[in-house]
Amino acid sequence: MNGYFRTALLLAGLTGLFLAVGYMLGGQSGMVIALGVAVAMNAFAYWNSDKMVLRMYGARQVDAATAPQFYTMVQRLAQRAELPMPKVYIIDNDQPNAFATGRNPENAAVAATTGLLNRLSAEEVAGVMAHELAHIKNHDTLIMTVTATLAGALSMLANFAMFFGGGHGNGENRNNPLGFVGVLLVSILAPIGAMLVQMAISRSREYEADRIGAEISGRPDWLADALEGIQTGAARVPNHQAESNPATAHMFIINPLHGRGVDSLFSTHPSTAERVRRLRSMMMGGSVPPQRPASAPSRRGGSVPDAGGRQKRKSPWG
């Protein structure tokens, strides 16, 4: 409960940034307008942000007919997590990564890149999907998509700040209480503030999703191995869609950005090494509930993690 309370405070802080930006750009009237924009953006994000993100990354929906192995894996893991079956998407991107989205478990979706399915073993893919289902179970997906929408809108507002009032440093813009100095501060500090809030929200939720995901799969080491593999792959293979839309970076299981400029300074994800350490400690300490893993890997097929891993030649969606 404390984690949810902290997340609520952080979301309130992100909304507060809207008010501060509005005040610095237009005084009290600007703050009222910004409040209206924040409320509208939250409402829009609640109903549409998941569709926007999936469309942004060109995700294509698959089912039991088009991707039987991968779809069946997610289906069985969802049953173990006692969740409704989410929609399943595949993103044609060679960077190994994945995310979950949706306003609630009844309207959720999981998405994996072709890089994830091609580069990781079946067990590792199962660990990743269990992690994403944990986000759905914890209702993190709504928080993450709303945060992405608000942060993106705030950054856009800051980019246009110079046009809203920056050209009137001589005092012509009377609604701006700080004049050109205020506009300059907004354009610099607002995106940084948004990144800090995203970073705090993402880090608090990723550790919990790792823990719950390990319980869903029954094997923390599957996710630990996957995180190490994704970290290596993500560092080598660019994700151009994510680079163009950095406000969505915190939704992925591993930061998809390549650490240019402030991206590495304000990473939206906790340390991969620390996440792996915690997962391996769960395995060694026996903190995972004593249950059979999601499946016993089998070359004959029919197991939950059979997503077309390294031992398989056939594509998991072909």
C-alpha cells in the first residue's frame, strides 16, 4: 500500500508541474488553463493511451492462429496469475524488449519485440511475460501509460514555451509573472522534472513487478537471465521509435534508449544488476512460493515457455 501511496504522490507531483508551468507562462489564468489541460490529458490517457502507444510502435495483434506458441505461453501464464487473457502483440523491432499496457486487467495488452522472441530462450521469454503480467496484476499499466502521456505533453509544452512568451522579454507579456526568465526556466526544468517523476514511478514499480513475476513463473532465474540478455541486446540494437518518443521509455522492461545526453543521467529504470541480484536472492533464499514452475522446458513442445527459443528453428509467430 505504501508503494501505491508513493506512486499517487508522484503522479500528483507530475500534475503539479503542469500547474507550475501554466503559472510561469500565464500567471493565475495560465495555471487554470494548465489544470484543465492536465485533467483532460488524464481523462484522454485513461481511455486511449494504450492504443496510442501500441500504434506508435506499430504493434500487430496476434492470436492462437497466427502465433500459437507465444500466445499459448501468455495464456497459461495469465491463468497462473489468475488474470483475464490480455491481448497479445508483437512489435517488429530487433531490439529485445517488452511492455504491458491497458487501463485495467480486463482491458490489458502485452507486447514483445521480435528481437526478444528471436534472441532469448523460451524460459527467458516466459520470465519476461510473467513480469509484464505482474504489471497488469498490480494495475501498473494505467499508471505507466498515464505518466507517459502527461510527461510527453509536459515536455511538448516546455518546447513551445518560447513561443508562448519567450519573445516578449521587454514586459509586453503581462500574464507571465517572470517574463523571459520564467519561460527559459520552464523550457529547461520542466522536461527534467518530468523525467525525475517518471524515473521514481518506474523504479518503484519495476522491483515489485520482478517479484510478482517471479512468483507467477515459479522461476526467478528465468527473469534474471532474461534481464541480463535484454540489457546486452538493448545496448547494442537501437530502438528508433523509442528514441523518437522518450516519454514512453519507462514502460519497457529495460530502458530502450541508448543513453545519449540526459537519458543516461536520468534513467527511468532501476539498475539491471540490482534487479538481477534481488531475483537470484529469491531463488537462493527460497522466497518463491513452493509451486511447480510455469512448465518444464521440453523439446517436444506443449510447454508454457515454448515461444520459439534458441532450441527452436521455427518462428514463434510464423
